Amino acid sequence: MKVGLSLLYLAGSSLKQMYADLERMADECSIWELVDDGNLKLDDDALRRLKEYASTYGFEYSLHAPFTDLNIASLNPEVRRLSLKAVEKAIQKAWKLNAGIVVIHPGFKGALEYFFPGKSLQVNLKAIRKLLSLAEELGVRLALENMPKGSWAILSTVEDFEGFFVEEGLEGLGLALDVGHALTIGQVEAFLKKFKGKISHVHLHDNLGEEDSHLRIGAGKVDWNSTLKALKEAGFSGYLIVESVQQPYQSLKTLKELLEKV
């Protein structure tokens, strides 16, 4: 398992601040999850600079595809095309950066779901197959993230994913297990047991079990000892990415200390 830090905490900041933090933390963290969204959206200059950092500091990257106002399962064809195009561009950026993995969100149900029940699920599956095909063509690993509690989410529970992963054409798709999201539906242990061979990426942050608040590790109700032990026993060897928005550096330090005790 390799420990890294998501730059989500800088989503409202700037690329300039991102560069400053990467340089300042180079001795403390060598694995970074880039967030291709908001003020951190990666342009050509950012890609060039990040490649230089990888060469200079030995950085490894994962990349979180954009998610703001996007819905790959939208029943509005124009919104769906725009959403797919944005995620496809992120996959291509990951390829250029030699990123270890790309994390994507599933789609969600919209207002028309009432008139076309189950249609969003079908559209979501078709969209993910298309994204996976592009990723595999480029040699990029793709991982689908479980969503927090909420009636809008298409894929949030263990049961949702059980029905999804049996579909054809998804063999190369991994699960990006978001521990904080799983806690909001009370299924952290269930996800770890059911999908231990499918988990290819992990997001770590805390909450009180009700809202997806991205607290620092240890500030909520996640049982970190049992969670990390389960991942170790399952033979997980991917990235453990701290996604705390509050006190991200302290969370990174805490995670390293917890892993030493597991």
C-alpha cells in the first residue's frame, strides 16, 4: 500500500498554490491525487509542469476526473455528451502524465427518472463501458467510486455495486472505495468484505456517519484500525489517498502512524 494525498482541499484555490504545496511537501509526500476540476483544472502548462515534478521529485499521480455539474447518466443527451467529453479528456490527461489510475464518479438520477424508471442505470452502464474502452486503449486504469448516502446516487451501496459489476464488459474496471462515503450508509465493513478483490484504489477521510464532510482522519466514526487491517489482509497494494479537506497534512501524518501499528 502506498500513501498519498488528494489535492481536493485546494479545489477553491489555484494552480499556483498547488505548485507551491507540491514543492513544499515533496519530502513528506510523493504520491498525489490530482483533481481535474474547479480552479485545479489541468491545462497544457500544468501537465508539463507536473511531468517535470515527477522527474525531479519522483512523484506518482492518480487523477480524479471532473465531477462538478456533470452527469454521465443524464437522460438529456446534450448534458450526457458534455459530461462524457469532460471525463474522456481527463483520461487522456492521465495518460500523458503516466498517472497510476483515474477515478470517476458514476452518474445520478435526474428529474426524468420518474417517467423512465431504471433508464439512468442503463445509460450509466453504457457510458462507463465507453469510458473504460478508451482507458484500456490508452493503457490507463479506471476505477469507479462509490457515492455517499442520497436518493440521487445510482451507485452507493454494496447492493448497487453487486448488481453493476456482474454486467458484461466491466472486467477491467476497478472499485475506488471511498471509506467516508461508505460510512454514510453504514457499509464500510461490507464493502471491504464483498469487494476485496475488486478494490483498486482507496479514498480516506472521516465523518460522523451522516454527512460526507471530509473531516481529518480520526475526527469521525470510521474504525481506522479495522479498516486498514482489512485492506492489508485482502492484499491491497494500490494507493491509499487521504481526501480530507480539513487538516489534510495532519491526516496524512495520522494515516502513516496508523499503518505502522497495523
